[in-house]
Amino acid sequence: MNAESDERIEAAEKASPESAPGGTTKAEKVERELGSRAPGFIKASKPLHLSWQVGVFVVGLGVVVAGVLMLVLPGPGWLVIFGGMAIWATEFVWAQLVLRWTKRKVTEAAQRALDPKVRRRNIILTTVGLVIMAVLVGIYVWKFGLALPWTVGE
């Protein structure tokens, strides 16, 4: 991992183990430990745990494939893909790390978007784009009237 996440882990370890609402400690709220979240009786049996992992993988794969299909078909594709990743993250460390990285990047992007300079720039660019579109529509209406584009030649 990187230095930023190491700092958060150290900060979580230094935090007092007072119980937060819901029975989790402050350290667990910062970052949950990596690994399987299968029930104990499933983890106790190697064949049962392996079949549990296969089941979680197959269900997660189905959700991710549905999300990929929704990228080209109607539906919330990215949301479903991240849902499939969340299913995988209940069992696989690699998926937990991918979700942590994604969450960190989304949070950073949201913070950057809330920066007043960036917001001002985005508002200015949007306004300029809308003005250009209005001018183009005005030119079209002036030249052709309120005719639909596919009937202009008639």
C-alpha cells in the first residue's frame, strides 16, 4: 500500500478502543481489516470455505457482467459494477483493496470539485458552452426557420 494508508492505519491503532455505535471500535471504523467476512463455521471447514468463495465469486461475476452490459444498454452500469466489486470484497482481499483505492480517489475528486477556483472555472466553461449553443441554434433558426434538420432540403 502507500504511505497515506499507512498513516491512517497508524492513526487508527493510536485511537482508543472505545466502542462506537453499532459495536465497532474507532479503529475498525477507520478501516476494517482485510480478509474474508464469511461466518466462523464456514471458515472452520476448508471445503465449505472454498465453496463459499466460489459462490461469492460467481455471484459477484454475474453482477459485474450485468453492469458491463448496462454500460451499453439502459441501466446504472457503473453503480452495478461497483456493487459486484462490493460483493467480491466480502471475500477477497484484492477486491477490498480496489474498493478502498476507488473510494479514496472518489473522495479526492469530490474535494477537488468543491474547490472554489475549480467551481468558478466549471461555471464559466458551462456558461460559455451554453452561449455558443444558443448562438448556433439562433443561426440555424434565422437561416432555416423552425424546420427540422431532416426536412430542410425539401
